[in-house]
Amino acid sequence: MKPFYGWRVLGAATVGLALGYSNIGMVSFGLFILPLSAAFGWGRGDISVAMLLMNCAIIVMAPIAGVLIDRVGVRRVLLPSIVLFSLAVGALSFLDGDISTFYLTYTFVTILGIGTIPATYTRVVIAWFDRKRGLAIGIAMAGIGIGAALIPLALQYIIASYGWRAGYSALAGLVLFVSLPVVTLFLRERPDDLGQAADGVAVSPEQASIQAAGFEFSACLRQRSFWLMAAGFPLLGLFTSAVIAHLVPLLQDRNVSPGLAALGASLLGVSLIAGRIVCGGLMDRFFAPRVVIAFLLGPIVGLGMLASGASGAVAFGAVLLIGLGIGAELDFMSYLVSRYLGPRAYGRTYGSMYAAFAVGAGIGSIFMGYVQQRTGTYDAALWTLCLTTLLSLLPFGLLGPYPALPAPGVSSKPVPLGVSQTSSNGVTYRHSSVHRPDTEQRT
């Protein structure tokens, strides 16, 4: 029996996410704010406009990327995107004092790198893993945390030693010479491409149909869960982008040295890793919305601590709490979309949720920047983000039990619990009210 290839796929996805748009485009952004401000005299709010434009591009491009992933496959979208993304990041090293060029280049970083967002990699992960899907998603998404832990320290050293232009060049090199070869060699889209099955366990055709169950995208738009998630994720995007973009300058404003501020950003990355893996494993064992609510309590407390003026070790403790929540939230997105809406239109549904998340992310970073630019501190912005994160608990708390997902070949209209459906291969499925989606039973 062949070794289960899914673990190699999971490793490639982890590396790809570590060096994808989330880290190279977003997490690294904050380390360039002060160097660019010193070089060109731009204000922090003005620089943060680039983050707004990046998220506006995400809003437009993420659903488009989702359609392409569903229609032409992951590799055909991902591999060209990695190459173009690295070139766009490298172009940032040639910036001059024209801030409009800065805005335009960062917009192209997002457009060309759209294939490297989590939707692409998690689409592959959910194809290879079913029974331990939450843990697998958590491990893959921990790649973002690994990158967030390592990149700030290395990047801060490069910027301090060789300048911000060298920093952008180094990021481009990582994408082109590390991510591209690993993903090209090891990422395969579906287990049946290699004669294997999800989880490495042979399943019957009936079980395979259940694992591939899900709503068509048009039917997803009629699901209450779709709109509840679409309401919750923008609220999470607000605090995520604000903290990621402004953590380093926030800490330096509180008399933390640049090196220790970069260490704070790395600490955020470490807590991201813990949040992703622990959250993913817990969602396999417990009802996911309850796990979501539990993990969001950390950022609420952490934001309140920073808003209260925490400094020194207390501020780093707040960063840990916030990082646990940031680490878990994209796990939420992948897992909830796959369980409430299914894998049938996963690219489009995840792309839509990521776009909703980006709406909040675009507002959060620029809001944080301009509050500091106008008032001289981040405190008012932090209290506001504490409140919006608290409000995000409501839509996730209202999601309710996992639905009965229609099997392939069955109408994707919502079906009452307890009602049977017959697929095109003649297999009949009876839908159960048990929380887990794999409790559809053959009758």
C-alpha cells in the first residue's frame, strides 16, 4: 500500500501559505511603515491607504479567484500567481517619492497574488482530509503563523542592515525560490489523481458521494448560514488588519526598540500557529461555532489591554491573546464554509467570505492609521475594535446545527431534516439533525 500522499500535500500547502499573500503582502506591511515615512515623509494614515486599496482589490478578486479555482483547478491558478506575485513584490523595491505609485504597486501585489490566498490551498486540503479536516486545515493555516513568526525578525534585520529596498527584494526572492519549487513539486489537487482516497482510507462510492456533498453556489446564497458568516467575517477583518499593520509602530510608540517591536510581531506569529492548530483540532471534536466564540474572547481582552495603555510584558501578553484569535479566524472560515455549505462550490463560497473579511480589513487598517495620525495615539481605535469584535460573536452564535448537504447529482435546494434524497447513482440518503455533516446515512 502506498504511503498517504496527503501529508506531502499538507506540507506544501503549509509552505505556500507561509510565503503567500497573507504574510508577504499583509503581515510584512507594518515593518515598512516607519522606514517609508522616514524616507518620503508620508504619514501613517497616508501609508495605510495602500492597505485599504489592497483589501478593495481582494473584495473584487477573491470571488473571481474562487470561480477560477472551481472551474479550471488549483494548480492552473496558483502556479502563475506565485510567479507574478513575486515580481510585483520585487517592484516595490524601486519606489520613489510618488505615493500614487506606491498605491498602484501594492494594488498589483494583491491582484497578481490573489491565487496565493488561503482559499486556494484549503480547497486542496479539504479534498485530501475529511475525518480530521479541522486539524489538517489548522496545520496548513499554521503556515501563515510560521511565516508571521519568522519573517518579521529576518525582515527587520535586513531593513536595519541594508534598507527597506533590500527588504522588498528579499520577500520577492522567498516567494520565487522557495514557495514556487515546493508547491510545484508536491501539491496535488485530489487524492484520486494519485489513485488514493481522502484520509488514505478507501471508501465506498456512497461514502465518497457524502464527502463531496454540498450546495451549488446559487443555493449557497439562499442559506441563512451564508449571510450570517458574511456578516461576521468583516467584523473580524477590522481588528485583524489593524493590529497586523500597526503593531510594530504601536509598540515603538510605547518606547519599545525596533528590534523588540519586530519580536512582538514574531510573537504574534507564534500565537497564530498555536491558534490555528489548537482551533482546528477542537473543531473536529466540538461544535465549531462554540469554538469560534471561545477563541474570539482572547482578542477582545487583548485589545482592551492595549487600549488601556498596556506596555512592556503586559503589552506582549495582549499580543499573544490577539494572535490566538487571528490565528483561528481563517480556520473558522475554511471549516465553517466546508461544513455549512460543502465543497461543491467551495472556491466561490470561500472567495465570497474572504472578500467580506477584506471589507473589514480595508477599513480597519486605515481607521487605525488615521486615528493615530489625528490624535497621536491608537487608544480610541483600539477601544472601537474591542467593541466590533465583541459584536462579531452574535452572527456566529446564531449559525445553528450543521445542515444536511445534498449529495452530488441531487438537487441542491435545502432539504428538511429527516427527508430522504436519491442521487443520480441510485443511492438514497437520509438527512439527520446531528451536528456533524457526515451523519447522513444510507437507507
